[in-house]
Amino acid sequence: MPKIAISCYLDNKPKYLLQCRNWLMSMKWLTTPARADIVIHYNPALSTDYVSFFEWMGAKMIPTPGFGSERGNDIFCNKIQQLFSAKIKRYDYVILSDLDIVFLDCPTTLIDAERILGKAAFSPEVEINHLLSILAELDIPVPSTMAKSEFSNIPDIIPTHFNGGLYVIPGRYIDQFAGSWAKWANFWLTKPDILGDALFTSDEHAFGTALLETGLPYGRLPIGANFHTNIGVEKAKRFRPHKLTSLHYHSMINDYGFLATKGIDWIDKHIIAVNKRVKFALDVHLNGFAKVQQFLTPSKIERNDWKRPHLPEKKKHELS
């Protein structure tokens, strides 16, 4: 039986703790820990009370400094640090997940024996011809066929441009891939003139560039494996009802940090179901942890904590 890790990076901020609550409890309900290790790479400044709680919940806790300077825009690439963990390299497969994801099916079903997997990017942040010219200047090989972003009717992204919420990586590729991903993260983080207010996607662009540079095999996850609940209602209505195996909710939350509904019945059924599961798991597991219980079950959240930092305006090459 292959050794699988489902891994995240937990920073030392209130919103990330609530996201980690949702993320971990969704997998506890699914009994995922019976099939995979839950690994939390965390900012070393995190309170020991939370470290103890997540360890008691069965997570393997690994103190991990953030990316680069650990400040400013570098925090957008903290997830890359997971691949430099000595312990993570022991696994046959690693699933890297953002914390603002909850699972409706066990994520271990996503592994692929040969390919690195991700879902198509939500939208292009750079006009495709401009991006291709940048990659050509960098001598990065690019496939002749482009791909469609999530809501496009025409090819508008490179085929390795995946959303950063969920990646599946065979362990044998980690050593080769990690260095390339970090290198290109440092490149894209210095390009606010290109990415503008989408600089927070530097990790995504670095991931796609690294896949092209290394030539490692890759494939696409279905939309339902990383479904964005933060999309507008009109866009959401374009989807026919289908199975959703995880929900990527960003800041679409209610006053208690659980997922907010959208007003679209078939999507809301998934949201309501996972909220019930997370709440049930919380009721079972929080007893005895008074120091974290009040925070992880707030009477009302502070919504300002969920806003993204201000980023530069988009430049002339960017999509409006």
C-alpha cells in the first residue's frame, strides 16, 4: 500500500487556524487518516496550544519557516516550503492542499501513479501571447497546444497553469521539482509589472513554469476536485450539477468561519453537507481543549482578517 501524505502550510494568523479547523475536520469525518498521513507544516511562531491540539487530532506537525524573507509578498509562496521537508520526501505520493479547502470525498482517490496533477487555472492573469513571449525569452519549452482556463471557450492559458489550491505529486519527482518551483517563484515574485494585483498567484505561475522546465509528466484534475465556491452566481450557473469532491471557498464564509451558501441548490447541498460534517467532528474532538475551543468555535469572526493585502494595479499587458 503506498504511503500518502496530505499536506498543508499553516501560518500564524487567526483565519488560517479556522481554515485548518475546517480542512482537518472534513478529513476526520471521512476517516482519511486511516489511509494517509495528515501533515501540517506550520509557522514556528504558532502557539503550542494549537500544535498540541492538531497533534492530538492525528496530524504530523512539522515546524517550517516561510518562503524567502517570510514577509511581504513572499508569503504567497509559503506552500513551496513543504517540498523541502525531509519527512515529506518519505512518501510515495504527496497531496498539497490549501487550507481553504474542505473535502467531500477522501483525497487519496486523486493520486496518479505517473503524473503531477492540478486543476485548470481559474482565469489567466497574463495575456497568453505576452506570457509565451516571456517564456521564450527564458528558453522555457512550451507545448504547441494551449489550454482553456475554467470559464473560457478558447485556449487562453499554458497547459501547465493549474490553480494552486490542490496539487498531487508522486514522491519520486519531489527532489527534481522542488528546486525548480522555488527558483521560478523567486522570478515571478519580482514581476509586479506583469502580474499586478494577481501577484498572489506567483506560486501558480512558478509551478507551471517548473513543470515546463523539468519536463515531468502532468495531467488535469476535474473541476469538481477543486471547486471554487467564491465564483459569482452567474458563472456558477454555467455548471451542470455534477459531483464535487472538494470545495475551495476562499473568503466565502459565514459568521462562524464555516462555508457560506450560494443560493444554487445543487452547490448548496454540498456546502451544507460538509458544514454538518465539520461541526459534528468538532463536537466530538474539541472536548478537553478549553484553550483552543473558544477560538475554534467563535461567536462571530472578524472579517477584516480574511481580506487579501493590497497589491499593485494591473499593468498594460494584463487582462482588465
